[in-house]
Amino acid sequence: MSGLTHLFDVSNGVVVLRLICGLFFIPHIVGKFTEPATLNFFKAAKFNPPATWMYIAGTIEAFLTIGLVFGIYTPYVAAIAAFHLLVAGAATWKVTRKWIWVIGGFEYCLFWALACVALALLTWPK
């Protein structure tokens, strides 16, 4: 493949996993700036000051999205994304004490973090 087309070759499973891991951050980022309940979550999770941590999380997620979608330092960005999502999952557990994601549990964050771990392992330099 020529140019940058290999970065978006959806016949390659690793590329699909990388795109999923990266693109799923977009609604996460948008929600931080459009959903008032997000700030309440940061308050309930005891991130102080909550608005600052919400914006920091959104900024981190923007960088993770760019790195994963465009394949920039993929194994390292995927590892950082996994850590970030584990923190989000732990905060979710702290606030909700629930497992199932459809009722506010941390299952989704854990699954997504493990997908990022798999991506990091698949792309780690040999």
C-alpha cells in the first residue's frame, strides 16, 4: 500500500482494533464538554478540582485519539490508553459500585482497556 492508506486498511485486524480503540474516545471527549452530568461524575469520584480533572481527561483523550487513529507510536499510546481507561473504570466503580455498563458500571472501561492492552501487545516492537 502506498502513502498513508496502510493506516486505514480495514482488511487488517490490527488496524481495525487500533481504529476502534481510538475512535471510541470521540464520544467520550464530546460528552465531557456537552453533558453536564460529567462534571457531577468527577465530583462524585472526588477528583479535585473536578472541572480541571475533567478537562485534563478530555485533553488526554484527544491526544490518545489522534495517536491511535493515525498510528502514531501505537504500542505506547495504546498502553497509556489502557492505563487511562483503568483509572476511568476504577473511578466508575468508586462512584457506582456496579459492573454492568448499561447501568453505569465499569465493564465498558475494562473491556476497552483490555482491547488497548491487546493492541499494545500486537504492535509492541520485537
